[in-house]
Amino acid sequence: MRIDLTYKLTRGMLDKFLEGVQNDGKYQKFGHIGTHFDVMDKSFPLEYCELSGKVFDVSNVENRDIESGDFEMDEVEEKDFVIFHTGMMDKEGYGTEPYFRQHPQLSYELIRELIKKNVGLIGVDFAGVRRGAEHAPADQLCADNGIFIIENLNNTKQLLEAAGAHSFTMHTYPLNLGGATGLPARVIAELA
């Protein structure tokens, strides 16, 4: 069984997203639309195209950051693709003001724990592991440690229901864009 976690974009969404962006900024902006990961100033390792995946339900966490005690952190292993299901994509919908400005956040403590575990990818069903001015520094911290954040995952509830606590294989294929800080990606979960 395969589950596509990629948010499907339409031409209208792309046009609206790029509306008003200066010509010299369109290339950088394009990399950050829909399901994508923030590569920052690093290169995506090809071995990350296929990793063991784990999904965690943290949809009950409200009005505070998501912490390592909110899920079974002991199940996370080196080079895992760790996915957090919050329900934000389903609740607010991609592209809305609350989706981009009021989304959940991972605590810095959790981010540091994931770095210590040396995971490969962190996937979220919202717009970034931190909000506002803290977004890029958190992405850079992870990238500097060989970990990349994949934002705007879709169908995480379906994945959670299908996989439960079991591992599965994650396939991640980003566009090969030179000099971009974000790379749109196709992200597929393959369950046995």
C-alpha cells in the first residue's frame, strides 16, 4: 500500500502564491510552495530518498510547543524520517492565514533531541517547525546537522491510521534546483 503525502498544487495556487513577488525573488519563493523541504545552504543526500519512516500523533497538543514527552521518542532511530501528525492541514487547509501564522511548533528541546538522535528527515503537516522569525534559524540548525524539514505534508491522518506504531518506507524525491533554499518534493509512504 502506498500513501501520497504530497499536497497537490493547482495552477491557480501557484499563480496566487507568486503574485506580487519581485522577479528576482520568484525562483527562491517557488521552492517553498506546497510539500517541500528547506534545504537551506546544503545539498539533499541521495540516500535520503528512501528512509525508514515513523509517524506520531501529536494532534492533542494545543496552546504550547510539541515536546519529546508528547510521543514515544524512544521509538525514533538514527536516519528515520520522523513525521508529526497534528491535523493542521485537515483543520485549517493549506494556504489559509491560520495555517501559515498559527500553526503548531516543535520545541527547541525536541529539535535538539531529534538532532541528537541523528534523524534524516522531519516531516510536518503544517508550515514549519517554528513560526515567523524563528522559522529559518530552526531550519538552518537542522540542515547544519544533516537533517531536513519537510513541510506541508498531506494525508498524515490516513498514514497514521494505516501504519499505527509500525515502521514503513518513505520515498522522497525533491526537484534538483541549484541555488534554491527550498525544494518541492514528492513524498510517498510505502506500507507492507
